[in-house]
Amino acid sequence: MATICISALSSGETDRRERLITLIQGLSKPDEKVMLLLYGDGVYNLVNGSKAAAEITETSADIYVIAGDVEDRGLAGKIIPQAQQIDYDRAVDLIMESDHTVTGV
């Protein structure tokens, strides 16, 4: 089974990020694949060297980020290497392939 968590939370929203990380940790089980997809201003959470990126990479989630949103915000080459940069078509595929989708976190 697979669950994808989709978020555009800004990097300054520490309470929401902590809830998101707690959610990911709660969903993480040996038979459950958890994915995190960040888009919009959510991409700022994945800037290499940031506290947010360190917290997110400590989870067991597969991390995805919309490449166009990274480019639009001038963050090319600044995103953690653990994050797979994908386009919107691939994001739709991930969502459709997932058994569960969590949004709004």
C-alpha cells in the first residue's frame, strides 16, 4: 500500500511541518510506502542545509518536489539531493498510483 502526502506549506510554518512529520511517521510501516510531494512555496522546505530539510529527511518518506516550482523560485541546485524533482504529469501519476492521498497539511 502507498500513501502520498501533498503539501505547499511554507518553510516558516513550523507547527504545520511538525504535524506533517508526525503524520508521516505515524503512517510509516513495513508494508506501507509513504511519499511526500511538496509544491508551490513548499519547495522552500527542501533547501539544502535548512532545518526544515533536515527534519523532513529524517522521515522514511520518499520525497518529491515539483521541478517547475523549484525553478520558478530560483532554487535550482539548492534542493536536497534526496528530493526527486518531477513534473506535474509525474505528480498526477504518483497520486493516481497511491492507495491514499493526504492533503491540507
